[in-house]
Amino acid sequence: MEERERLEAIQRAVDGRTVEVVEDLSPQRSWDCLELGAGAGSVAYWLAGRCPDGRTVAVDLDTGFLDPGRASNLEVVRADVTAPDFAPGRFDLVHARFLLCHLTDRDDVLARAVGWLRPGGWLVVEDPYLLPAGTSPFPVVRRIMRAYSEDCAARGSDMTWARGLPASMLRAGLVDVGYSGLLGRMGGAEDRWAPLLRRAAPALLANRSVTEDDLAEFDALLADPAFLDVPQVTVSAWGRRA
């Protein structure tokens, strides 16, 4: 399934960094955790295992890829995190990855997420910062990524919003704010861009921002063992509720 493939490609590329970030916060066995935009579930499953004496709530608009039977302390909830009546309670950790950048009211959701924390709880947000398409050394990548960026913007996504995450957390009243970055990889056996661009291709072709030849050239480039590019930085930012 195309969407599962896309989500699992993201997991392979970023799960290791997510685990490092959360582990640095010294999670306790009793922590209650909220995973926003749980996707295919890898982070929610890991949190449920890492905090076995607490509960982990995995929330998504589409919960079809989530297995609530993976752990006895895992709760799967189908919900819209932007809805005014979404009030999930208080948690020791709230985590969102590759979610807020796609929400038009992303700043409001971040501010509300602070209220979902217990005093002393941590908010961790991870989102991509797309590097300017024109800086790629590969012409077809420049064309594809420019079209992809424009399509994201037309859908209400802000693929540069992550740069302001640390400041947004400070403005929301969090303390002990920190951040790190993971350079993205385009190319190689575990490339995550092939499934993402396959999903985006119909829209890009429909608005004539790319051609079938562009997509074929891009696929050939991804298959070239000598190809490697850096299309984005994943920004991980965290802060604690005082």
C-alpha cells in the first residue's frame, strides 16, 4: 500500500533520531505519553514499551495502520488534533513528528499542546526544514523539489516552519528549550523520497509543474549508486512545562 510504504520510509529514516531525543529527556517507566499524528505507529509502540507502567495514547485522523493490540498500555484514538474539543488530558510527554508543518493552525496547536502537559512534562516536535530547491547540484532534483515545495504550499503546508520551532516553544512558555538537526538523505537503498514523490506525482503532473520525463529521470537518479543529495534537515525541538 502506497501510504504505508511512505510512512514506513519515514520511520526508517527518522526513528533513530526520535528515540535519541526522547531518551535524552530521561523518560520514566510511569510516564503517560501522547503521540500526535501516530502514522504507522513505530514511535507509539516504542513509547508504550519504554514506559510500561504509564499509558501511551496514539492519535491520528486515520488509525488504519495502528494496532491497539501491540501493548496493553497503548490506546489508539481517531481524532482531529486541531478540533476545539480535542482535550486529551495531561501527559508527561507529548510528541509530534512531521505533523504540525502540515496544519494551517500549527502555532495554535503547538500552544494548546503545552496545556496537555503536566507540570514538568516535555513537548517534543520534529518537522522538516526543506532546503531551497535551487541549491541542489542535480537539475532534475531542482525541478522536482521546486514543484514539490510549491504543491506543499498550495495545500497549506509550511516546509520551512521548523526553523522557528525553538522560538515558538519559548513564546509558548516552555523552559529548558533545546533543539538538534538530522540531515536528510536522498538516494541509497533506504531512500524515503521515492514513495513520497510517487504519492505526490499525480498532483505535480496535473498542474504541469513536472513531466513524466522528469519523474523517469528522477527514478533513474535514485537508482544510481553514485547519487546522493541532502534535501532537508529534520529539526527536533523540545521544551519543558515549568
